Amino acid sequence: MRIFYDTEFLDDGKTIDLISIGMVDEDGRELYAVSSEFDQAAVRRHGWLMANVWPSLPILRNPRGQRGVDRLDVTDPVVHPRAQIARMVQQFILGVPDPQLWAFYSAYDHVALAQLWGPMSNLPAGIPMQTDDLVTEAKRLGLTPADLPQQEAGHHNAIADARHNRDMARHLDRIARGY
């Protein structure tokens, strides 16, 4: 069974620091988790993450509206330590028969997911060692990313992006079947 997912992360060229992960399987089961351990200060210094990812996270707003002093609401039910997210993701993936992971431009997503357990050699049994790519499937069908359904809202919110990945895959399935 296919599992569609997306991650949001801070990438400095050496490490990928998971911010959030969203997963949706073909039966509609969902998982959304935000790490309580990502480097919030580094995200605040990263213009693109502040503009695109930060607004979708559970944030405690500064009542005086001072920029840069907002912080992650660690009491929100979707916020968890990385070790707990690793267990949740493992249970989610192993909860389906023959899991296949799918993402849009999947390379970094797979690294962010795999690093939940440390180095690749620590990947738990049953967790796929690779993620299939929706962009590659589109190319196989003679399409470009511009030919895929466009996401209306929720860009860079991991669960909204995972749902959209499922919708894109269903679109590609229809094209592959010839209708």
C-alpha cells in the first residue's frame, strides 16, 4: 500500500533538521507531527522557512506582536520529541501491508525521514529504504510538474502537502490507465 508523505526541514548543506512530517495512506489514515527539537533560532534566521513553513506550525504568538519572539507551542498535541515521532512514523508505516513511500521531489524527504532513526544502517526492519518520486512518475508518463494538479492551499504544511501528494498520485494513476 502506498503512503504519501511530505517533510518540512531546515537544511544547512550538511544536515537536515526535521521540522514536521505529514503522512497519508491510501485508506485515508493520517499522521502529522511537528518536532519539538528543531532549531527554532535557525528557522527564524531563514527567510524562506519563516515566510513559508513557520506560519503553518503551532506557534505561540507574542501578545505585543514583536517579530522573532514567537515560539513553537510545545504543548500542542502535534508537537513531539524526535524519538517519539520516529516511533509514530514506524507504527504508521508498518501498519500497512507492503508499504511503499511516495513523495514529491522525494530525495530530501527520504533523508529527513530516515534520519529519525539516525544513520541509514539504523533504519528499522520493514521501513522502505527508498521513496518513490511523483515527479519521476510524471516524467515516465510524459508529463512535467506543471501538468500535475496544483495545490490550492496549505503549501509547506506537511500534512496538507502529503494529502496533495496523494491527489497527484491518483491523477497520475488515471493518466497511466488511459483516462
